[in-house]
Amino acid sequence: MDELGLFPLGIVLLPTERVPLHIFELRYQELIGECLDEEREFGLVYADDDGMRETGTRAGVTEVLERFDDGRLNVVVEGRDRFRIVDRTQGRSFLTAEVEPFPDEDVPAERAEREHALGLYRALGHAVEAEIEEPDVDSGALSFELAARVDFGPERKQELLELRSEPERLRVVSDMLERAAEAITLERALAEAASKNGRGIGRTSS
């Protein structure tokens, strides 16, 4: 087992995902400073009113965007391997814990499953009329790469993080992508109908 400095936040960092962080609390300035000096990782864990989750993601600082005179930092971090908290430890200004790896237990996804999920991601990009950056269909972490590109909210992302089967994660992500595209298509259809008749669907002439 390994002892890891923890950074609880109201976001979920998925493996392969990159997010910007503003580091302003002194204890986390200390944590990130040590990670930079010693080129090591910290653990980002989702925390909300229900408490801190036990499964998180190792994070590495990939870029320091800005340093402030008072010690604050703007950095970019990248999600790496998942971990599970085994036991909380003490002695530092920031939270620490002994952690163990949290790898997948299932076989890799079939190519057809990966292509299906990627096709739904393309469909969502078409629905929002945006240029999208596609991950590699052969990626072993395709479910995480797709979910990292769409704002599904922290609760759903945490559910994905805790699944230990890539085929199962792809099925969940595919369902979320399909629902998102349908919702956007419906919203646009309603907006178009409203613009045509002034009141929306269901207008009758008198």
C-alpha cells in the first residue's frame, strides 16, 4: 500500500481527464508544492454534503499556469490510475491516507461496443453543432475519455469511476450520450416550433 496526500473537491477527475485547479488554501499549496518539487502524484477525491468518497483518482500536475505572490497557484492536473482508500492517516496539514490500486476486473470491451459509443459521441457533437476531438477507438480507457469530454455531472462521473468493467462503463456512457443527444434535439425542435407559431406546440387557430 501507498500513502497519498488527498485533495477532496466537488468535482470528479476521471483517468485521462485534464482540469484546471486554483490552489488557494495553505494546506493544499503545501500539498501541490511537494508534488511539484518531488514529481509525485496526489489523490483527488469527490466530496459533497454526504462526505468524501472512498474511490478517487491519482492526479499529476502537468502544467503550472500562474504563480501568485501569496502562494496561490493555477495549475492543470491530469487524471491517472484509480485508487481506493484503505485507512486514513494523520500528521500532515492536508488529508492523507493509505490507498490501494482500484483496477478493472473485467475483460476489455469488444470493438463493436467501442465503435458504438464513439458513434453516439459523434451524434452528440452533431446535435450541438460543435467540432469535437475524438479519442482513439482502440483506447483501453475509451469510456473515461468520452465521459471526460461531456459534462455529465459529478454524481454520474463518480458512478463511472467506481465501475470496474470497461464494457459496463461503455454501456452506461453510451446511454448517457444517447439521452443527451435526444434532449438537445427535442429542445431545438420545441424552440423551432415556438418561433413559428409564437406559443409553442399545441397552438390552435380561432
